[in-house]
Amino acid sequence: MQTHIVPVGFDYDRLIAPLVREQLDVDRVVLLEGAVGSEANVEYSQNLASKLEQDFQNLLGATTERFVIEDVYDYDEAFEQAYALINTELDRDEAGDNEVWVNISAMPRTVSFAFATAAHSIMVEREEDRNRIHTYYTVPEKYLETELAEELRTQIELLEDLQTDESVADERVTKRLDSARQLLSEFDERGTTIGAKEIGGSHIVELPVASFRNVKPFEEVILFTLGEHGEFESVSELAHQLARELGEEYTDSFRSKVIYNVDRLGPGGKGYIEQEQHGNSHRTRLSRIGALWVRAHSDD
């Protein structure tokens, strides 16, 4: 069984054409729809999702499911949803041979990167299933933006001719001409997008990188403890908390064990923990990818 997870943006061909041309087996498709943006953008994406749903069924005989992502710019939420969805699809077949393919060609980059990073994280954690997870991208044969711009230039020339024709006295011509000139001017000056939108108090959405190594059981305990309590003023304070929660005696040996595992989880290791020197101690807290790991595993 093969499941394809397909984030739907403003593309059609790149989401279905490669599967048809490569004659891939597609048993199930999960179409991801965004619910953020202008009303026109959301409607356009939903219409494409409807068309894709029909064509995946008609052309490839696949069953389809549509899944809504409420905020396509919330990377953390998208990562958590991706992590849960990919794992669910991997476990859908009791025989354990279901393959999951994640298409990252469309939708905002936050969603695409979140799903790619989540897929990579699961490959690390489920090493025995690594060959059942695939992340792929399709290159378009051509982009329509520049062709639309050239067509708009031609239409402007036509409207200019109509405007100078005394037999045509229609204010709609002038209005459409002014609108077309303004739109083309913005395209020539700025390209296909305008401005930088602020998301969550920042104009930058950081995309953390997943670790290339799995997390050991005691390391899991450390991560969940940091996730529950937040920052610790020192590794010793963290070790005291761990000893209390595990019902163990706080000894030099136990403290050394905590220090060793924190180092393995730190910047020089798996990158799930970050530390800041504060006098003779090191404030210890989860890194961004560490917080995502805890969030994704909180229901385990």
C-alpha cells in the first residue's frame, strides 16, 4: 500500500502529473488544505483540492482524504501535524509494508519544510522503516508568472489603442488600463510577491534542522522534564529534579550521568538542548528542535 501526502497550494500538475507519468502505485492520498490567506486564495486552493480529489480517484484509482491545516504559517503546529500524520499512515497497514510519500512541491514553505523535517525525524527514530518514507519534489516545466506578465503587456497595448480611438468612449477602458499598468509595474519591480508579513511577532520563521541520531530512553526523560519545567539554572538543578521524579538518590554518579546525557543532547551532539553560561553554571533549556520533539512525542 502506498500513501501520498500532498500539501495543496496553487499548483495542479506538480501534484499529480509525476505520479501518472511515472506510473506509480497510489492507493491512498491525503490532501492538505490551508485555511489562511485571502478569501480568493483559500477558495482557489480549495477548488484545486476538489479537482485533485476527483482526478486522483479517476486517473489513479486512489481513495482520498482532505485534511485542513488551520494556519499554514505556524511551523510548530505543522511539524506536529506532520509527525502524527506520517506515523499514522505508516501504521495504517497491519502488515507493516505501507509506504508514505510526502510531496513538498506546493503550499507555503513553512508547511513543506515542516513535513520534510518531520519525515526526516521519523526516518531517524524508526530506522527499520526508513525505506518506507519518501520525501520528493517536482520541478515545473515552466512558470506561468512571466507568461502572464507578457500577456498583460500585450493587453495594455490593446487598451492604449482603444483609449486613443475616438469612437470608443468608455471609462472602463481607462480604469482597466490604469489597473493593468499598476499591477505590471509592481511585478517588474518586486517579482511575484510583495512585502514581508509578520508572523508571531517576527518577520522571520526559523526552520530548525532535525537530528541525525535517535533519542535514548534516559535522554527522553531529560527532554520531557525540560519540556515540563522549562529552563533550569544549572545542570545540577536539573539532576536534582530528575532524581526526585525518578525516585533515585542524588549522587555524584547520578549527576555525572545527567551531565553526560545533557552533553549528548546539546549543541555538539543532537542539538535538542541549548545552554547559556551563567557564572559557574549553565542555564539549560530545550532548543527549538528539542521543543518540537517534545511536542510531537507528548502523546507517546
